[in-house]
Amino acid sequence: MQNISSEIVYRTILFRPILKEQQKTATYLSAIDDKTENVHQQIKKTSV
């Protein structure tokens, strides 16, 4: 197995979404997190 040379790293172009897309993604993931927490709380209530 060969190491990655610094030249390859410097030539690699990384694309990242614009800020608006990053914010949409963060909002979506936060909503999933909230939903997961709600389900977790419901499970805790029903298992007592």
C-alpha cells in the first residue's frame, strides 16, 4: 500500500455546499435529532 503524497492532497479539489445548503442540511439533521429524542422519551415512558 502506498502513502498519499502531499502533491496529490494539494491537487485534490474538494467541493462543499454553499452556506444556504449547509444551513438547510443542518436544519434537516436537527429535525431528525428532535424526532429521535421524542421517540426515545416515548419509549422511556412506556417501558416504566
